[in-house]
Amino acid sequence: MIKAVTGTKDILPDEIPAWKLVEKTIERIFHNFNYKEIRTPVFEETSLFARGIGEETDIVGKEMYSFTDRSENNITLKPEMTASVVRAFIEHSLGKQQSLNKLYYVSPMFRQERPQAGRLRQFHQFGAEALGSTSVYLDVEMIQMAFEILKELGLKDLNVKINSLGTPESRNAYKEKLRKFLIDKKNKLSEDSRKRFDKNILRIFDSKDENDKKIMKDAPLLLDHLDSESKESFEIVKETLKLSGIPFEVDPYLVRGLDYYTKTTFEIISGKVGSQNALCGGGRYDLLAEHLEGEPTPGVGFAAGIERILLACENEKSLKSPEENIDLFITRLDDELSQKVFEIALNFRRKNLSVDCDYLDRSLKAQMREANKLKAKYVLFIGGDEYKSGMANLKNMESGEQKLVQIDKLDEVLLSQK
Ligand code: HAM
């Protein structure tokens, strides 16, 4: 039997109401902050991500779904959206039309990671990117939006972590200090961290290895080696977050897995989803547009994983998705009336009522069972002696009240009840 590919997941009809609720919440909150939706293709040229995210990152080095298509183009299924949004921003000169572009997205992403709870190979992100301003208030706005969305979804066990990665100059100077600190300890590090020592030394802070963690505890911190500009903006981030009533903690070990960040970075962690606990992450990336050969344009953004959020909602029992029901179920007492029932159904469907009927030649009892299962508000009985005199019984399923109505007046009766 052919099954869904490892790490991918079908979203079945009974899961859809929760997804729709999340999507509606996302749209509402982004609208409240005046962000406009952008949609980009599912695949891009591989070099966009290699250059944008960084050759030495795990995403580019190990996780991308990359292939050569039949025209020898190097293609990658997008592992994240920031590089794509910045590419679209440059390609369509969005910065010329508007000096600040506030954009949001909801889209599937692809990373070939080891699948586990909360970690998939095709997953869905929503996120936002603000391009064109260095205002630190936009850094805070990202955290506010992410936090509001998670709060609206009823999540409580949340931990906002913030850090600053400084400018590339201060970061490079700091990396030198870190290298000096680690050079004589290098042999004691795990194999992964030894590799990172040469390629991406900051990521050693991300190691899950207990011995690495012990070593890194005494390492100098980037936060203590920031340039004055980064320091100042980090202070404003902290003050403004306090004013927003958003609890947070400064986490000097938060380094993030993408290379484009400058200054503010953040993650929101759930205490309820096991090891894959980052519900969202983001930060400022003032040099990315330039790096992708666009006009220098500062940017800041975040992205959140919908599957992980839904897992947290399930574990916190926080979501009350609306019940799905239909307006009308039409039962048929005689089989010859199938066509008539179908005609009445179309009439009401065209008038925006949600209507269903029987397609399986079921008994009246079985049709009623189906109507109950579908949580129909009304059931219409077509057939019998009443039908011969142009009448039909209409039952209000909530009150149990049943009344005889003229079939050619059904419109009036039903539409007035809606
Ligand atoms: P990221 O931290 O790589 O950041 O991903 C953001 C979120 O996507 C994670 O916190 C997690 O919830 C979800 N996620 C990532 N990988 C998986 C996976 N394999 N399965 C399920 N969920 C996953 C970015 O992608 C950046 N583009 C964020 C950003 C936007 N920074 C600035 N602007």
C-alpha cells in the first residue's frame, strides 16, 4: 500500500476546524497590526536559500529538499519564507512603492529533519516580515503579534526568550574571543560541536550534549560584547516589552539556526510540547536584502509552526473549535423523489444554505441518523400524502417542533429562519 511519505501528514476533515480557527486568528491579528498577505512559490532557485540562510547552517547543509529539474535548474522546496519574501520584495521593487512593507504569510515549508512529535518534513508556518525600517518598535511588534496569536489560541504555558546578536562587526570580534576561549577545549567537545568550531562557532551554544553545555557555561557571552547601538536597541526592546505586559527572559544562549540575523532575536517556547518546543522564532536581519543583491533594506520578522502550535493547544486543551453543522438535510420517503430532492437541494444551496441529502438509498431511519450526525438544523421530509398536496414536513432539530409547509413557500420559511 502506498502511504504518505515519512514526515508528511494528511490533515483530515475532523482536524480542519482547528486549522481554520488558527488561520482566522492569524488573519485577524495580522490585520489588526496592518500587515498585508504575500504568497510566493513553493520552490525557488537553490542559491536563494544557500545565500540567504547561510551555507554553513543545518538547514542548507543537511535539510533542504533540493533537486535538478528537467531543464537543469537547481530547485529547492522552500525551507522558510524570509529569503523568498526578500527575493519577491527586491524583484518587484516593493520598496519603491512603499517605504515600509509590512507583510505576512501562511505556507507549507519543507525540511528533511528527523521526524518526531512537533517536527515534520512538510510543515506549515505563518509569519511576518517588515521591510524598510530600523525602528526597534517593529522588533517588539513581531513579538507582540506572535504572543497575541498564541494567547488568542488559549495558550498559557509560554516563555518568551530574547537575545541580541549585535552587528556583524561586534559579532565577529566576539567570535574571535569565543574561539580563544574554546581552542584548548576543542578536543573535549562533541563531534558536532568540533565541526561547528570551524564553520559556525556560535551554534555550539545550541548543542544538546551535556559536556558541551558544561564547557559553554563559562564561555564569554555575546551579550556582554555588544556594540553600543545594539545595546541601546536591546534596552528599548526590553522596556517596550515590559510596557506591553509581555513576560520575557533574556537568554544569552539563544543563537538561532539561520545566519541572517543582526541585533534582536527571539523565540517563544511552550512548556507543553516536549523537546521540539519552539513555537516560533525570529529577529532582525538588516543586511539580508543587500546580501541578496537588493538595495540595502533593514528587515525584521518571525515565523511560527502551526503543527507545533496545534500540539501545544491539544496538550493545554485550549482550543474550542466551532462545531461544524449544516442548515438542512432533505429526506426522501419514496425513491422516485430523488430528483425532486436534488432539485430542492440545489435551490437552497444557491441561496447560500448548507444542504445535504441521501445518495445511498438509505431508509428513512438511516437518513435521520445521518441528519443527526451532520448536526442539521432542519430536516425536510419529502414524500407521502403531504407531498401529493404540495406540502412537506419541516422539523426544527433543536426544538423538535415539526410543521407542515407548502413546498413552493419553503424559500420564505427557511430563509427567514436562517
Ligand atoms: P525557524 O526557527 O527555523 O525560523 O522556524 C520557525 C518555526 O517553524 C519554529 O519555531 C517551529 O515552530 C517551526 N518549524 C521549524 N522547523 C519545523 C519542522 N521541521 N517541523 C515543524 N515545525 C517546524 C524561520 O524559519 C525564520 N524564517 C523565521 C524568521 C522570519 N526570522 C525572521 N523572519
